[in-house]
Amino acid sequence: MQASDQFLRDLWYLAGHAKTLKPGAITRRVLLGEPVLLARRKQDGQAFALRDVCPHRGVPLAARELNADGTVTCPYHGWRFGADGACAAIPSLVEGQDVDPKNIRVRTYSLREQDGLIWIYMPAKGREAVAPKIEPPKVPLPGDAVPKFIERQMFKCDLDRTTVGLMDPAHGPYVHKAWFWRSPKSTIAKAKAYEPTTRGFTMMPHKPSANSTAYKVLGTDLTTEIKFELPSIRTEHIRAGKHSIVGLTTCTPISETETEVTHTMYWTLPWLGLAKPALRAFASIFMRQDREIVELQQEWTRYDPRQMLIPDADVPAIWYHKLKKAWAAALDSGAEFANPVEPQTLRWRS
């Protein structure tokens, strides 16, 4: 990772939800500061991603509709490109001119569709043609899980502050002030065991906090497990007897000062669908409160405040920064990534 690039590479980021990209549709996005075209062919339903820049004159390729044959057309000179990135036609060419369109390419991105999500692989510079060595995270449910609802908000904040704010275990009573959540008066001491995972760490299965009203509606036979993985993916798996509720929270950096946060819910509890309006409202309020506090923090960066991280509540944030540094070092050196997190029990009050 180059020093000028704050985004981790050779990793999967959430690009969107599968149901929002209809057959024959084309959309423009900016991900990690790069213009990206997302499209889905009508003939086979295959989604693909290209760099949204025509290599001829630098015009956005997604400015026009997807063609019936699954190609995209540059609006400036009509150059057409397929899902494989190869140029399919240059209308201005005449017979005898020594230009083979197939030798002209636009950059492609690897995509994966699973669990109703579209993941995009963002490679390191110079490794654009190298196939991904890892796969995107799988929702811990059987088969291809179907999202029950989605909450998405844009945080006007960098990725690091957004990620650390969402994983912080001690801010709840002060940021999430609502009748359905804990208050500063109901805080209790906690001890949670953590273990390293492939590219992150996991708060091991445990009983949800006794002072968390939101969990109580799910019953008493509950355990929850919270997993964090690079680049910024948080999975909370709640087991309620034989059923599961999964909350997948992803942070996708748009630019150095904007991060898209998406919370996708899955469950197998039959009756939980009846509570979807309440859950949606809860998620919206909860995320808004997180967004407002980190945006407030971002605003005060102009005073260059010192960032103090203390044990034990801040240890997940310390781990996050160590994981980022280790991943970037491995990319630069070509060595295998070594997870710096070690098993530990953390204690705090919230």
C-alpha cells in the first residue's frame, strides 16, 4: 500500500445489494476514490464492473444505457466495451486502418454475488490482473441467505473514524440515548473473551448484556458472537435457540472524507418479520446516532487533537490499526499476512 493511499487493497468491499441492480441496468459509483461502473446483462443476469473511464478521451462510460448485447457505449465517440473490458467496436475506423479494437481495454474488477450482496475486489496497484486469493465474507446462515432489510447511510467522515466509532464498546450509553437502549445509569462491568481470526478478531459467543433492552424481545435463550474483519466488516450472529439473527455492517470508503455504512439484517425466526418496521426504525436511529458523533469528531480534526487509546475498551480500536498496518506491510513486502491480535479477555463498563 502506497503511503498516499489510506485504503487497504487486495480486499473485498460491499458495492451494493443484488436486488438494486436490475437486468439491463447500469449505474455509476465512486469506491475508494475510483470511478466504477456496475451493470447487469439482460441475457444471462451476470453482473460486472468496469473502471468508469473511456481509455480514449476519459469520458464516463456509464453515461449511457447498457446495450442489448451487454456492452457499454462511450457517449463521445461510440466506442463499445464488453464485460471483459475489451473494446468491441470503434465506429470511426475504416477498412485498412491498423487498429485492432480488441487490443484496447478498460480495467475490470472482480465481482462476487452471494447472500443478496454484490462484493467488489479492489486490488493493489500493479496487481489489477491478478485473481483474488481470498473470497468475500459469508453470512453465517445455510445456503445463500436473503436480506430481510437494509439500512444505508453516508457518513461524512473518513473510514478509520467510522470503523473505530462503530466497533467501540463503551460509547453506547452516551451516544445511543433512547428508551430501547441502555443509559449511563444502567451501565455494568463486562468481561468478553476475544480470539484472532483470519483477518481480524472475534468477540466469542456470550450472553447479551442484561441491560440491553433491544435483545430482550428476542427471548432469554440467547448467545451473541461479534466478528470483525478487514477492511471494515462487522458480523453479529445472535442465536436464539435453533434460530439465528445476523447483522452485517460494512463500511465502504467513497473518498477520504466519505464512508458509506450499510447494515443488512438476516434471520430465520418466522415471527421476526412482523417486527420489521420497528427494527428498521431502530437501525435508522442507531446508525444516525453513530454517524452524528463521528462527524462531530471529524469536524474537530482541524484542531489536530491527540487521539488517546486506553485499555481495555479501546483495545479493539488498537487492534484495528495494527491489522491495517500488518496488511499493508504484507502487501508491500509480498510476505504472508500475520495477524497481530492475540487471545485476550477485555474488561470495561458500559
